[in-house]
Amino acid sequence: MMIYMILAEDLQCLKAIALLGGCRGSVWVSSQTLGRSLDISPQTASRRLISLERQTLISRAIRPDGQYITVTNLGEAELKREYAEYMRIFNGDRKRFVLTGNVISGLGEGRYYMSVPGYRQQFQDKLGFAPFPGTLNLRLNPQSIETRKRLDTIEWIDIQGFNAENRTFGDARCLPCRIAGHPCAIVLPTRSHYPEDIVEIIAETGLRDALGLQDGDSVEVEIGYD
């Protein structure tokens, strides 16, 4: 999988589209108006749009009245990454978060992905443990959904995608946490649109058995960093 670093001028353009509402849905954008807002020529604005589309940070639809642009999930992730960096610059205090949710059954996909060597080795190297083949799935309560959104302002650990078994495995990111003293991590696919009220958690041991959990049980997840 190709790993790229978004250029500063492309990020500036992406932010301008987001300010127009591009993260909420498709917005009408012309090269002329975009150029004026960025103080660049329409031709330069057009090239930046092409670059953003090539990196799948935006999607474009051409209609009779012009082009409509939407910031993709990947584009929104880049903006959140930039936001998180500014938060770390201007807010160096220690932060702690607590998520509360109820155990739910997953689709069984976590068991497969946690057994793929390309993922397991990265988790071992970056988290310090090889994950149990499976995930603990939680449905967050309403208050914790808002807390979950704030987690995008802190630094996550990147898990790089790779090719294996004649298929492509996508990027992901993880955030170390603890449940009842057990070291674990929240895992989130980078390119997928994941429900905001669901979190998947990996640990070295099967948390359901270790903690005697059943569907519907309430669980607290502690996240903290310096």
C-alpha cells in the first residue's frame, strides 16, 4: 500500500473545502471561488483539487451547474490528525478519559483480523502485546459518545496496511487503554466509516473470559496519556 504525506498546500485546500461544509456532505465548489479564498489562481486551485482527488481525500461529482465536492473519510482523518497536533501544541496538560458502554456481540471479523501476521506483529511491536484472536465490542452510552469524539484530539498509534494472501489489508489506528487493570487498546479502521457509538477493543487475553463478561454488561474503559 502506498504511504504518502499530504502536502501543506493540499491540506490548506482540504481545510477550505471542509469550512464550506464538505465534511457534512457534498458542496458546490468552483476553482475561481476556491482560488479567491486561498489567494491563488484558479489554475492552481484546480491542480490542488486534482491532487486531493488522486489521494482519495475528496470525491468530486460533475453536474450541469458545476462540480460538487465531498471530503472523504480519509480526508476527514487527515484534518483530525492536524487538529490533534495543534491540541498537543496548545494543551500540554495530562488528559484522562473514561468511556462507558455495554458489551455486544460482534460479527466475528475481529477474530480473523487479529490472527493475520501482518497486523499481529505491528500490535506486538507498538503496543507490547500480541492480541488475543478476537475483540471486545462495546456500545457506548450517549455521554461516552461525546467523549469518544474528543479522543480524536489526542495521538493514536498508526498501524500500516499491507498486501498478503492475495489481498490488501487496510490501515488502522489504535489507542492504548485499560479495562479493570488489563492493558488493551481501542482499534479503528482508518478508511472505514465506523459507527460512532461502537468501539472494538483488543487485549493480550480474552477479556470476556478474563472478566466474566456477557452481552449487556457495563464496562469502563480508561484512556490516559501524558
